[in-house]
Amino acid sequence: MRALLVACALVLLSTGCGPRDVQTPDAPLGAWQGTLSWRGERTPLSLEVSRAGESLAVLVSAPALGVSRLDAGALAFTPPRVRFTIPDSSGPIAFEGWLRRGVMVGALASTSLIAERNPSRLPLVTLSRVRPRHPLPFPREAGSDSFPPPPPAPERSIGAWLRSRAGALPPGAR
């Protein structure tokens, strides 16, 4: 009996927890919401990934920074790796990360903005797939789900936000 229990436990452990994460080329498609975090500060960030012919196109939004549907060009997806580049006035900002089970996580890097050599200290982006909401069974009152707009930020781009935080820590704290 003990041998049977041990064999069952080994079979369960070898199959992993939960279903396999099968990723198709369309896995990144859809809306993504999350945050851009760096040096103790966070700002909301969202992506819209859509099909553009044979490739995937990305639109980036950061409402608190005044960035709305900025065209980031093509998204490269080689499961589970995700890559795209955000245009900025001081040079492109590259996102490199991975996608797994409805979560996209990665880091931003730019030679003109970030002089970090340690990848664990780069700006972190964490996004979750936005699931469509079910329609309400009753009419919604006008303005019932509206939130006040975020306060305006002095930065007007993702690059400006990163540059303003580049000097946030004293040199010895890096």
C-alpha cells in the first residue's frame, strides 16, 4: 500500500501543477494593464497588442505621463520571450521580457537613459491580461463607473519619467 501511495505521489509531482502553458503565436494579442516600477516609484502602464498582417503591433499608454496609444511598432514573440521598442526623443527604449499564463514581465533598457549594468536594477514592467467584463444585466447609470483622471505629471514621456528618476538614489546606493 505504501509503495502505491509513493508511486501516485511521484506521478502527481512529475506532471506539474496545473495545466501546461501552451503558447500560440497569438498569445500576446489583447489588452494588458500593469505598472512600470523603478527606484521605489510606480506608474500605470498598458499595452494593446493587435495583429498587423503577419506580425504583431503594440500601442503603449501611460495615462499619468500623458502617453496615449504610442505606436511601439512590432512585437517579437518567440515563446515565452517578448520584445518591442518604445520610441522616445532621447533614443529608443527596449522592452525585453517573457509571457506566461496571462502575465507579461520584463525590463526596460536604453543606453541613453539607464547606465545600470545589473539587470535586476533596470525598470521593471509587470502586466496582466485584461479580461473582458461581462455585460451587466441592467442599464448602467451615466458616469457611475468613471474615475477622476490621474493628476498631471511633469514628465510627458516614458523616457522623461525614467530620466527624472535616474538621479533618485545617491551614487553609493546603486
